Amino acid sequence: MTDESATPQTSTEPAFGPFESIASDALERLVRARMRTPPSLIVVDGRSGSGKSTFAALLSQLIGATVVATDDIAWHLHPTEWADEMLEGVIGPWSRAEPVHYTPPGWLRMGRPGQIEVPTGVDLIIEGVGAG
């Protein structure tokens, strides 16, 4: 049964798909085959609600990577400020083989406890809208 009064959905977004389901072990092999010399940086980007965090968490379990969410860096920052914070506070030290112990400015300003930590020598997954 269809609703004749329903307005058709239109979108300016490009078409995507078709999708194919694969097993976790096949995903691990697929990703590892594309990784360069360790450690590797993997970026998971996409629309809100598209499963980025879920995918990044699964992938991190499969390959032993650390996940950093753009939402954590961007928390209480202007939307244009988080990319530099990610580069300077997380990706920069990680790429120099330094351990990451980073407290984003929004965390300091709002009294949020803790910090983002990434040990040396591990693969790094950055996930979030605009991560790419």
C-alpha cells in the first residue's frame, strides 16, 4: 500500500552504492592489504549517522588501532578550529613517533577531565564528519 499524498524525497547528494556485506576477517584482510609500512593513518569520514563510529570501533578491534573522534577534538570549539587542533595535538606528535597526551582547548575551558592518548607505533584511525 502506498501513500499517494506523500511528497517524494529528493536529494542533491550524489548516488552511492551498491553495498556488499563482508565478514570481519575479510574486512581485516582488505584493510591490511592497503596499509603501508606501520604505523598507518586511516580516516573514516561520512555523513552524520552513517555508522562511522561503529565502523571505526570494529576496525580498531580487528587491526589493533587507536581511534580518535573529531567530535572529541571539536567539543566546544568553533567548527573551523578543530582541524588545526587535530593536526597539532594528535596527528603531528603521532607522525613524529611521539606519544599523544592531548587535552583539547574545549575540554580545558569546560573542565572536562581526561585527555586523548595515543601510544607510539600504533595505527591511528581518525573518524568523524569532515575527517578526510
